[in-house]
Amino acid sequence: MNAPEFRLERVKTERAQRSFKAFVKQAWPILEPTAEFVDGLHIEAICSHLQAVTEGRIAHLIINVPPGHAKSLLTAVFWPAWVWIHHPQSRWLFSSNRADLATRDSLKCRRLIESDWYQSRWGHRFQLRGDQNQKQRFENDRTGCRIVVPMSAGTGERGDYVVVDDPHCVDQAESDTQRTAAVEWWNGSMSTRLNNPSQGHMIVIQQRLHEADLTGDLLLRGGYEHLCLPAEFEPERRCSTSIGWTDPRTTEGELLWPQRINQATLDNYKTTLGSYRYAGQYQQRPAPADGGMLKRYWWGFWQPKGAKLPPVAVRLRDGSIEQRKAVELPSTFEQTIQSWDMAFKDSKNSDFVVGQVHAAKGADRYLLDQVRGRMDFPETLMAVRRLTAKHPNAVVKLVEDKANGPAVIQSLRREIGGLIEVNPEGGKISRAAAASGQLESGNWYLPHPQLFAWVEAFIGECAAFPAAANDDQVDAWTQGAKRLLPHRSPVQRQVIPPRSSYGLGERGWMA
């Protein structure tokens, strides 16, 4: 090597030491000799945030990025190899829902460190130990280590960096049991595995699969920086982080990595994956923007006679905004019912209890009222009493035969008439599918959002179903919708509470 070439190599080596992104570009041919390095804004973003973690500017980090965007190579292979240049004593724990993939990345990382390219530049800083040089575990002579930890079991190991790459299996994302197990494993086991909790780092990198996946749980708990990178840009969800990074895209639909994954490819994924899986895996949104089975823009709105409330702004499928006028609530109905979804536990920390009042007139259906909260058993009984007193014409009261439902019926049967145990047929999804036809045809009306604060959350839960963190409101609604048969019954006169009792507020709703 002549002098100019030597000086150039020294400059490149220095750049790779200082910049994780530069290291990735130079190291790429070592692991991917037949695949050209193709830069992208997501690579810049991920590298910048991982370097910020290394430098202590970020403590804990969540990265949501579509599949096929080199996330595992960047996080599980290149990153620990780069950090060991500066901190060979650092210890790493890696996990994934696929143990074979975690092992694959461990082998790649070791192969990179053992390469002539890496050794000629930084081999003098540390060496791998021969007595601890395995597929899932290797150590260096400066006490650093990289260990694969199975998600199926706990670990006695500790690390300075605790990383999980894809904590959920795509095929099991809708399984409450599997999803909850992964969340509890991270929060209950891995969260205690830092050598120094005040200085260690926890990193979650995944595609979104459900509102209650690990990302969703951790965002509710707080304490994590969130880098969210949808495949197609959505201006209203533009990501900005504490290190000064902001998604540079400006046009709606602008692609994340057009050099590798173009619009035709994404359109094909939309067809093959379906709207739910595409929204989660590629848009990092566990439900389509306009809703899945229960679209946001399908709902109509009602208002009391003479209320003269303003139109509700509703975003349609093509992105345009419709100013939807609320219809006046009829003074009489052909059917009026209550529908209850009870909690599983007898405590205030249990799931939500939901009670709704539904009414029908002709082909139209109205959600008149709702109560929802975490209630213990006595509070649940009181909620049924209060809703019954407020809506005395709701003679039929449906209570699903699960959780506290049978006990509630037993306790109130001699006090309140019309309590009926309901054994739902089919699963939650099939029940929602059966009710979606009436909704799509424009026959379901909710209270104007200014009447009740819960309307926005109800629409959001329905739109996210079945990937929502909760589905108690959907369950109560589908149960009542099924009962409201299209045949005509003797006319009931619905007692409408005075207009003042609707609690007109200042909050609006944008779908």
C-alpha cells in the first residue's frame, strides 16, 4: 500500500470509529459481498439514534420500522461490533421471538469481528476468547460479551445493553396469551437484567402488530425514546425525537426506502397482507388509518331535537374531509335495550365494565348512552341500577355469560327485570363482521361528540379492532347490534334526558 492509499485508509478508519453510519457503510461488504449498500433515510435515522444511545444521550429506545429494512443487521450485528471499538468491556443481551434468527445475528457479528478488515483496524483493542466462542455466546479478553437469551426462559445474565429484535411472532399477534407473555417477559424478567439500571440501555426494535404489543405497552409506561418509521409518510404522524431528528419527508405517501422498496411493491403487500397487517408491519400503526372492519367514516351522529350542534368533521377514505351533519334523535323507538360487557376480576384493577343503551327505529340504530370504567363488583351493580333508572324503557338488558355477568344477574334478578344471559356465538371477529353491514350502510348513529367525551374513544377502539388494546366497547356494541333485529316491534316511547344532562362540552372529534 503506497502512502496516499495508507493515508486514505487511516482517514476512513477514523471516520468509521467516530460515526456508526460510516462504520456500517464500510463494513457492509464484509457481511453482504453480493448486495450493494443502498442508503436510506431510515438507515441514517437508526444509526443516529443507536449512536446517541452509545453516547448516553438516549437511555432507552424503541424503533418501529418495516420488515426488510436491515433493522437486524444494524442493531444486532453492526452496532455491538462498533461499540466494542470504544467500549470492549460492554456486555450485551439479545433476544428475539425466533431463536434461530437471534443465533444467526450472533454468528454474523462474530464473523464481522473476526474478519481481516476489522482485525487490521481494531484487533489490537481486544481479542475474542477461544474458551467462550460459541454460536449464542462469545466473550472478549476485556470482559465484554454478547449473549443470546431465549424468550422462553429467564436468565441469570446481566448486560449493559439489553436488546430485543421482534419480540412478537407475526402469526401470533392476535393471540392475547402469546402477546401478553412477551410483554410480561420483557417487563418482568429482562427489565431487571441491566448491570447498572441508571446507566444501562434497553432497546426494542420491531414492526407494530397490535396496540397492546410490547411497543404499545412501553409507550404507555413511558421512559423510552420512540423512533417510528412508516413505509409511507403520514404528515399527521411525523416523528420527531429528543436528539433533534425529524422525519425529513414532506409529502403524504412519500416512501421510506424507494431505492429498494417502491410503490408497486408496497401495493402488492397491501393486497397480500390485508389492511390490518400492512398497517401494522409497514405503517407502524396497528390498525388502518380509516379503520379495519369498522371504518371511522361509517358512523353517523345524532343530536337532541333543537340542539343545532355544528357538523362533525369526518375524514373519508380518499383523505377528504366531510362536514357531517348530525340527525335529530327520534322521540320514539321500536326497540330499546341495554348491552353489558362485564369485567373478569372483582377489583378496581380489572378490565373495563361497559354498559350501553341501544335503540332502533326502522332500519336505523342509535347508541344512546354508555358507561365505562374499572369497577369492582358493588360498583358494577350500582352502574346497572343507574343506567336502568336513566333509561327505563330499555326493558331488555343483555349480559354476556362470562366474567362477573352471571353473578351480576343473580344479585339483581329480583330487583331489576329483563336481565338476560347471552351466550355469544362465534368469536369476537365474527360478531363484529355480522354487525358491520348495518354500520357500513349508514344505519348506525352515535351521539354528537360534543355530547359525550367517550364518543372519540369508542370510535377509535372500533377502528382499531381487532388490534386494539381493549375491545370491551366493541363487545358490548356487537352484542346489542345482534339483538336489534330488523322486524318491527310495538312502538316504545323513549324518555330522552333533558338537553342539559348531555353535558355539552368544548371537545370535538376529527376522524
